[in-house]
Amino acid sequence: MDNILRLGDVLKEKGISGKDLAEAIGASPTYVSQLVNNHKFPRKEMLIAIAAHLDIDVRDLFYSSKAGKPLQALQEIKRIADQALEQS
């Protein structure tokens, strides 16, 4: 399966563990681990539940199919800037 779901990255950004997400959405930690590692792909209802719990748009759970490394670099810069703002 192609690596299009960025759930692992989103969980890191939000500081939420897979176990905590699993508990919040009524799934097993094993299932969430399989999603994070792209061994399974969630159904529509599960995507909606995950996005709702993480307070993000469903689209934010996916890597862009049109963007490449420049977008990833910008996301990393934003992450670093957000961390710096939190620490100040």
C-alpha cells in the first residue's frame, strides 16, 4: 500500500499516542498501529472519527499527491516555528 496516510506525523505533531487515539475513537491500539504504519487503510467513518478527535480536516490526514519535498520542508519549518512560539 502506498504511503499516503500521514497519521503518524499528525499524532506526533499533536503529541497524542496511538493508544490514546485508539481509546478515543473506539478502536484497538493494534488497529491504530496498522494505520500509522500503512498496513491498513481506514474506512470513511473511521477517517472522520480520527479527524474529529484530532481537531483537523480529514484532508490533513493525507500527504498531498501534487506536492513533494518543498511542501514537506515548509511543514517542517512551520512545526519548528510553532514549537519556538510555544517555548517563548
